[in-house]
Amino acid sequence: MALSEYLKEKRKKYGLSQVEMAERAGVGLRFVRDLEQGKQTLRMDKVNDVLALFGECLGPVKTK
């Protein structure tokens, strides 16, 4: 599952609007919209601010 789909699903599961999620994570509404639309270039620190709402974070992953 793509990160964009995952976060949209989590947001809906917790009954949050995009505005509420942005406010709680301390990021802009535009950022949340870009994130949920799968924009390729986003600041990792802000992605982690959003993920922190759900007790998660991004980090390096070994590919091979």
C-alpha cells in the first residue's frame, strides 16, 4: 500500500478531516493534500509529523 493511501485510510478511520489532521500534525493543509495525492517530493520531517499522530515514523529501509 502506498503511503498516500495508508494515511488517507488512517485519517478516515480516526474520523479526521484533512484540516483537522493538518492542525494536529502542525503542517499545512496543502501539505496534507499533496501527501494524500501521492506527491513524489515531500519533506520527510513533515511526513513524520503526520505519521506521529498514529504512533509511526518513516526511516531508512534496506532494499537488498
